Amino acid sequence: MAARHPISLIVLLSFFSLPAFCQGYTNWIVGDTADYANPGTTLPGIVLAGGGGDNDQAMRWMLDRTGGGDVVVIRASGSDGYNDYFYSELGVGVNSVETIRFESGAAAESPYVINRIRDAECLFIAGGDQYDYYAYWKDTPVEEAINYLINEKGVPVGGTSAGMAILGQCYYTPSGSSLDAGEALGNPYHPDYEILGCNDFLDVPYSAYLVTDTHYEQRERPGRHVGMLARIAQEHNTRSFGIAANEYTAVAIDEFGLARAFGDYPEYEEDYVFFLQANCQDEFLPEVMEEGVPLTWNRGRSAVKAYALPARPGGEGTFSLTDWQTGSGGEWQNWYVQDGELMRAFDTGPDCAAVLSDLGDIVSGQQLILFPNPTSGELFLQWPAGRKVEGVELRNAYGQVLRREAGAVRELSLQGLAPGVYFLEVKMEGKILARKLVKD
């Protein structure tokens, strides 16, 4: 297992030219500076990395598809930290690795930059600020070159953090402040939704009406991601989709639409990726979606079907993007929003046409009271008098059961649990009362 550390910025071999800088970019190259004339067989593929640090197994998967050719890294900040990582540290032979850092939009018109991208056998988009990528590349020859690599030349293309954020046919590229979950669900038309676009930038296979998100649980982004899916569904009157990755994990999608999750689960229990889809009921749009009003997207506690997939070192966990139903190694969950609060129901099964209403009403604030919430340790439970309680389950954000108690439990200890978001379910007379809680 690779050590978890920030991306190295050590420069072992670099190339710089003053004319290149004057044209709006800086570049560094390691290996053969000539275009690789006789690459082996290349295979298409998309790598979506959640940021925080690179997953070596996913990056080897990507480099194995280059046919030993040239790798180009594009970015708008930082330096050449990927050059030696890709060229020598992962043990996969490639002809060269070149990093091109865009200093301005002028580089998107540079013949040198365009030719280097189009001639690559692999392209990787580094982290940074996705608005820079949107501003520098949209409707330019760089956009055309990236789409050419993905859809015509058929080479692997990957991205991490901001790079992952633009590798979907829908994308979120804010020019200023980034949405948080409270803003996204408290006001589905919050100004920080700018810019949420669809079908006018990169053309990535298997990603129709799909928006990605990164640094997922670490930055509490599930709420804003569901808010984006609600916006896309409402504005385009179609089911929306999402892929999300926690830090240090990556999703590798092959030419057949099979997605593999790479990470270090179970050594790191937070190593999960998520595949989200708006439900396939006839009525799937949000029930309440108005400017300045908290979002409600419930649909029988089934507004969004989520496949939570542990990311393992060998990429054993899979999910098919051809049908969005077939998965191996993960768990189906239902995510829904009631009055601006994101909730999750666990172990729900893949049938997104089914709803959970038959389990009873789930109105968290009126039927189940938790206090104090947030809590530093002890949690007290209160529910309607005269009801027979069958048991209580406490789960983390990934659906793992952390505490399970039979009978009418009125007090629950959270001692020993890390700070974060948890979900409590009380099973009562054929109903499930659910609440989200925060351990501080």
C-alpha cells in the first residue's frame, strides 16, 4: 500500500523555454522529447480520482493502457510533480511525461500545446481550480483536443480533484465561492451554484447528465452533490447521475463502461466511491424546488439511488455504467432530502422504481428526537409514547453498522467514534424513524 502523502513537487528533470512562457504556458518534460513514433496498443479509459493524494494502483491501470507512449499532464497551477511519478516511480514504462501549466487562456491557442495534447497516448488533468480549466479551455482547441483523445484516438484520460470535476458531461465550475451542503440544500438556486453546465464542454463516454464530485466525505459534499443532481433533473427534465470519490480513492472506467474502485479499504474504512442516480419512477423531480426555500426531494425516501462501493487495492469492487444496476462488492442506499436535510436509508436494493413508503412515514424531526445534537459523547432518544420499539442501529456515512441495540434504547454512547456525520434508525412497529446526527 502506498503511503498517504501530498503530491510530490520534487523536480528531477525539467525543460523550460522563454518563448513558451511568453505564449501563456510553462512546460517540463522528462524522457524522450520527440513524439513516440511506434506506440504499442492503446486502450481507452477514464480515471476519476478524488484528490488528497494519488492512488498508485489506479494510476498504473491508466499507464498500462498507454502502449508505452507519451503522457501529457495539463494544469493551471503547481509544477511538474507528476513527471517522475508517472515516468519512473510507478514502474510502468512510458516514452515521456510532459507537464504543461497554463498561465493564461492564450496557451489554448498555441500550436505547440495543441499538438502535444493531440499526439499524447495518455492525458492527465491535475488538481487546482476547475474554474481555470473552464475559463481557459471551453470552446477552444484544447477542448477539441481532449475530446479527440477521448472519443477518436481512444487513449486513457484521467483527472484528480479539479481535473475529475470537469470529466463529466455536466460540470460544476464556480468562479467564486464554492457551495457547501447547507447552501445547496437550503436554497436550490443559491448564487454559488454558478457555473453548473451540461452537454457543452467535455464529451465523456457513459456520463450523460452526470456530474462528479471529489474530496467527498472529507469536505461534507454529499449534500451539495444531491443538490446538483436535483438542479440537473429539474432544468433538463431528465434523470441525473453522479460519481463521487473520497480522497485517496479513484474510479477507473474501461471501454465497456465497467467502473472499478481503487483504494485501501478496509485498512482505511473511509475509502469509498459512490454512484448516484435520480430514481426511475414516473414522477422523479423534486417535490419542492423554489428559490430561497429548502429543497425537498423525497419521492418515498427514494429520490436518489446510491451504490456505495468500498475501494480496494486490486479494484475488485465494480459497477456497470451501461445499466446503472449491476454492482459487485458494494451496498445500495437511498438518499433523499426533506426540508433541506439529506438523509440516507441503507440496504435498499437496486430497484429504483420501488419506494420505501411501505416501511412507514419517515419524518425525522417530528417523530424521533435526538439530544444533544451535535453531541460530544452521550446521545438521548425520544419517540412518541406508547410505541413498541424493536431496536436501534447507528451507522456511519458509508452505511456500516457501528452500534446495534435491541429493544427500547433511550441512551446511546458515541464514545470512541470519530467526529463526523452519522445516521440513527429506530425500528418501531414496522416503521423506521431516521435521523442524522453529528459527533463533534
